[in-house]
Amino acid sequence: MLAAFDQIEQTGGTGHAMVVNPADYYGSLVGAGGLLDDLAREKVKICRNRHVAPGCALVGDFSMAARLLESGRSVIRVAQPPTGTFSRPGTAVCAEVYEGVAVQLPTHFFHVVPEGGGDD
């Protein structure tokens, strides 16, 4: 994982975030000291997501390498829902989000897998 952060720096980025499986976060990082303490000191953001395979991580310079493209059509409404929507009356929140992602610098992302563990 640290080698991935180094490669991002060597290509001009700043590896400031990573995505790991919750099993790895709670099973290997939390309470183990060392690496988690080092990452916290460097202000590396860690996101837990079950869609990252256990033992793997997505490391990157997310702020420079990708852009969120909001279309200007997204809406959040708070209102009474149509009758029969829920089992009891109450206020509902409806969100319609229209956005995309543009990856501008793919060299600023690394998929970290265990040695001999698959594609990167």
C-alpha cells in the first residue's frame, strides 16, 4: 500500500485517500497501531466500502485525479409522500441526483492487491 502512495507522488500527485474493505479496516488497521497511526499523521482519509475486495485497497489522489460533474438538475425535496407510500403517515425526503465522474489522471489511482492476488 505504501508503494502505491509513493508511485502517486512520483507521478506528481499526492496520495491522500484510500478505500478499504471494512473487514480489513476493523480487522487489520484499527487497534494495530503503526500503519493507521502513520496514515492519520499524514492526514490520509480512509473510506470503508464493502465493494473493495478484502485484502485490497484503492489508493489515490482523488481530489486531482477525478472530478464530480453535477448537472445542475439535482433536487432534494421534503414533503408529504403520496398516500399509501409508507405504512404510516409522515414527512418524506426525495432526492434526485444527476451527476457523473470524469477521471482526468488515471495514473493517480492504484488498485492494491496482495502479492500474487490478482490483477492491478
